[in-house]
Amino acid sequence: MEACRRSNRKRKPSEKARKNTSTSSWIIEDVPDYKERDQELEMISDGFTITQQINRKLNSDQFDIILENMWNDFSIEKKNLFKYLDCLWFDMYMTQETKPKVLKWIKKENIFSKKYVFVPIVCWGHWRLLILCNFGEFIQSQTQCPCMLLLDSLNSSDPKTIEPNIRMFLRDIFREENTEEIADSVANIPLLVPKVPQQQNSEDCGIFVLYYINLFMQSAPEDLSIIESYSNIMNENWFSVEGLETFWNEICTSI
């Protein structure tokens, strides 16, 4: 999961700089600014105190910071299996004006040299995770054939509505690399939607995607028959609510 080229976004500004600069123009409008905080009143014996909680609905800058911090915690050996794309690249690809830039950036990264590629997707104010598996293995075999996993913490939103956009995205990546024959085969690559733990509110989708990445990196082996065996790694009981909350309490301090 090598860090790919950034999308010309500023890194997390200092406290002084935050007062004088606005957030990146590429931050999705439906995802709130990280300066926003939920406030709750807590009754105490001698009156009220106001405690502040970090808004759990992550924007792209928050997501990016947490992902980089997570990445740095993994060993070099583990990271050699993975790559990840900038969390805004898919959304930028969907915009005609920025599509050519995104495809050129991806071409330079040689993403399919890795076993697994994480593609965070934030569209319509909702986060999903696409995992490209074995895409360097286009010689058909029973154990190493490529496939895609789409992880969605809100399956009621019908994850496969985005499938045409995903396949178009991959076809254009291969065409940019002048591999037209492989681009034509994208339609035959399975897109699987595993049953994974679901969010219980309207805010936690970004946290779920980060936790999906964290747990998948911990458990995914070097050689995996992903079509047959992915359910051994992820399912409805993949993690508990307590595990997710512990993860959130640890990562929220970085933003």
C-alpha cells in the first residue's frame, strides 16, 4: 500500500494556518469540515459542563491523515503486498475535467505490481472500499484469478449501483497503459460484495472503511484464492462493535 501521488491537496495545516486558509477545493461537500464538532451537555452536580466530541463523519483530509498513520504502523514486509489510491481519485475520475489527470497519476504508480490495491470511494456523501485482488495475474488459474471486493457498511444503499462506474474506471486505467486486450476483459472479472459488519448510524461509514483496511492488511495472506476463501477473512462477524470503538478511540487523536 505505497503512498500514491497526492491530488494537489495541502497537508494538515498548523493551528495558525487553519485560521487563514480554507479546506481543499476537492473535499466532498456532503462530508463536513473537520473543524466542526458535535457538542453534548453533561449534567454535573454544580451545573453544566460542555464536552466536545470529534465528528465521526470523516472528510477526505481526516481520512487521508488517518490512513497514512495506519500505513506507517505496518511492517515493510506487509506493506509490500499492498497499494492504495488517494481517497479522492475515484471521485475526481468521475469528473470529466479531471479524469485525464487521475489516469496519468495512476499509470505512474504501477499499482498492479502489488497483490492487493485499496481504492477508497466516497460518492454521494458515503464511503465504500474497493479492493482489487490478484490483478497482476491475468493468466487464468483456479487460485490466482483476479477479482474485486466491494465492502460497504450500508448495504441498504445497494452497493452494486456503482459497479458500472468501477468497471469503466478499470477499463480506462488499462487503456491508459496501452493494454487494450486486458481492458476488454474487465467485464469478466468478478465483483463480489462480502457480508461485512454494518454501521448503525449515518456517520460511521468512513471509520468502517478505515477499519476494513486495517483488518484486511492484518489478515490477508500472500497467496489467497480470493474468490473461494475471502469469506474466511471477512463476514458479518468479522469484528465487534467494541473492536470498532477501540479503533476509533485510538485513531481520532491523530486528527
